[in-house]
Amino acid sequence: MANRIVLNETSYHGSGAIKEIVTEVKGRGLKRAFLCSDPDLIKFGVTGKVTTILDEAGLEYEVYSNIKPNPTIENVQSGVSAYKASGADYIIAIGGGSSMDTAKAVGIIINNPEFEDVRSLEGVAPTKNKCVPIIAVPTTAGTAAEVTINYVITDVEKNRKFVCVDTHDIPVVSIVDPDMMSSMPKGLTAATGMDALTHAIEGFITGAAWEMTDMFHIKAIELISKSLRGAVENTKEGREGMALGQYIAGMGFSNVGLGIVHSMAHPLGALYDTPHGVANAIILPTVMEYNAEATGDKYKHIAAAMGVEGVENMSVEEYRKAAVDAVKKLSSDVGIPSDLSEIVKVEDIQFLAESAYADACRPGNPKETSVEDIVELYKSLVLVKNISVNG
């Protein structure tokens, strides 16, 4: 079986990289941008760092900001209408996963109108045309949506998120500028950083992993482990390390998939609006323990990449525990809660587990699972024992 790698046509990295937007727009003969960014980024002047550059270059654009933290079907539908009315011929997506995911869905539907029912994009949709050209400018170091072929939309009516996987949605250009991430508050930096670590670890242990993606994921784990604490304190080195680490993680997992950490996190975002990175960070150590027996010696490499000493002299049980403990320590150090007791209601666990089992990320998990297994995992994270969740 052939292994496939899909990446951006072009990416720029480093301080001041956003100036290259002008180079790409003019070089590609693009005329008018549909600029997707969420209201808070506009309010706090982050989006303005890009619009100032566009203004100075005399480049036209229209701003679209009807984007929620967990973007909805309505956000996409109104975005499609706004794009059609704007006269734009490309998209600039500025923000975290919410802006990127909205932009991808809008861009796909514009060039594949037969998928105007947003729900029809769930899973691997058989679109025929590449989406509208997207220039992606991340403002968080976590989702790596600027280099992935995935996006996630919330179905408010059904209280669920659905994952879309489409090689036609990948941004043609990524601008990974750590300066765009410097104004992010500590809590968001921590949450998105742990999301990036989850991408790297799940991508490393998924059944589809192979040598090239292993290379990406191990380097990402190393960079994130070294950089996240500093990024939370807003150090230059921390921000730069996280900007690169999360992108490298995206290069890997986008091409091999994830697992049930993400499957379990997605319903929390849909039902409770839980920040995605926080959900992943809380769930990750517990699922790592659950998956350990199906991961061969990979936890040895995870532990070593996270700076654990003496791994070569450890038994299998010891290095697996060391890897999980290193994740727990990093999560605690950046202020992530240790369990879901303040988030999940016991009466919702069965619905959450069924939603997680149906999630597109679940088949990538290295260990076969069931709804019942996922129920028990949720219960352990809500600190519930011996209680029926079936009503």
C-alpha cells in the first residue's frame, strides 16, 4: 500500500513572515480577499496586523467575522453567502481552528456547490475541485489547521461535531509567524499547545503511522515539550518553538489520522462548548494508559522526546508510565485541569460515548474500542464508579 503525504504548496516561518502575504497575492495574480477572522481577534487588533499590510500594499479585502469558537453550520452557510456577494477570488484565514475551519468549508462549497448542504461534507467527501485558494495565518500554536486536510464543524441542532477530511481543502499558503501568536492569553496558549501535543502523540501511535510521519511527530513532541511552558510565559523562544512544533505535528497527523482522544474531545465541544485543547489535554493521559498495550515501544520514544532520562534502561511498563507521567506533568505545569468533573454531567456520558464512537477520528485509534469502553473512560475522568449511565 502506498503512503500519501499532502502538504501546503508554500509555507513561511519566522518573525515577520506575514509580510510575505503580499508576495504570494501578487505572485499568484489574486485580486480581492475574503478575510475570515473571529470577532475577538478583530477587537484586540490581531487581525489588524494583516489588514495593515494589505492596506499598505493597496490590496482589496472584505472582512467576515461571523465565526464562533466552535464554528457552526450557520457560520459556514452565512460565510458562503457573504463570499459570493464580496467579489473575492481568494480567502485569507486569520485565527485558530475556528477561522481556518470556517474558511475551508466556505472555500470547498464555493468551488463544489453540490455540497452546499454542509452536513454532506462529513467524513471523506468526494469533492471534485480544489477549494478557493486559502492563505492561512494561524494566531494560536495548536490546531495546525493551516497545514491539514481536516476541518471540524458543529451541528447545533444535533449537539455534535463532525469531522471533514478532504485533500482539496488544504491552504495553498501557510504563514506561520510567531509574532501573530504573542498576544494570546496564557490559558489559550496552554490549551492550544496541549492540543498540538495530542496531535503529535496520537499521530505517532495511530495504526497508519509510518517512518516519515514518525519523524514529524517525534520532532514535534520534542519541540512542544521544550517550548510550551515558555510560550505560556510569552517568551520569544517559547513562542517560536511552539509555532514550529505545532506545524510539524500537523504535517504528520493530517496524513495518518488521530484517535479516540479527539473522538472524546469533539462531543465535549459540541455539548458544553469546552475549549478543544482543554478537552484533549484532560483526556490524553487516560487514553494513553488505555492504549499502551497496543503501542509497541513507541512510548519509549515519546518519553525520551519529552526529556525523560534513563529511558533505555527502563522496562516496558516503566517507560510507558514515564511517558504518561511526562504528559501529566506538562499539562499540570501549564494549568490544565486534571479531570472532567467540572465539565461533564453523568447523565450525558452515554450520549457522549456514542458520539465519540461515531467520530471520524475513532478508527485511527491503535486499540480496538467500543462504546462501552469509551463510557468507562469518560466515567473515570468524571471520577464516577459503579454508576449506570443508561438512565
